[in-house]
Amino acid sequence: VQLVESGGGLVQPGGSLRLSCATSGFTFSNYAMRWYRKLPAKKREYIAYISEAGDRTHVVESVKGRFTISRDDAKRTVYLQMNNLRPDDTATYYCNVPIEYDYFGQGTQVTVSS
């Protein structure tokens, strides 16, 4: 199983980024996917979920209305569209798939600063 996140970077407050997570090594369409983030000096926290069929999604309250999770089964990729970014969104972002245990990628850094 491999998960490779990309799309992070430095963005000003109010800006947008789209994170991608390319996957391999498992049957992507059979699994729900999640995004997590780790803020500086804090534990990694769950932020978004999408079902295996893509018909159910959930995001945590702190990003509701700003972040959207989606997936493209043909590309074996899950996305996190992040709009209206704030400085407290600064974190390393990880995608996750729970198979026999929780798999995470290496993460992609998002820094929101003016």
C-alpha cells in the first residue's frame, strides 16, 4: 500500500489549495478514504471522510464550508479542496486508508501566512 500526498505549499490567508493523494497497492474503489492533519505541537487529527462509493462525505466542524473531500476512482486519487484558508489551518496533511491497519502517506505541508 502506498499513499503519496501532494499539493501543499505556502498560501496567504483566504487563499485556496487542492491536495491530492495518489494511491497504489490496494483496490481503491473498495475503501473509504480519510484526510488527517497534524498541527504543530499537537496530535494528528481527523478532518474529512469519503465513502468508498463517494456518495457520503463528512468534514469536521472547524473546516465545514471551507474544505471539500472528493475522489476519482479512475485515477485512484482522493482530493481535499481547501478554500478560505486561515493561519490555524497550518499543518501537515495526510491521507489515510484503514485496511488491515491504518495506512498514512508521508504528508504534505500547508502553511497559511501573510
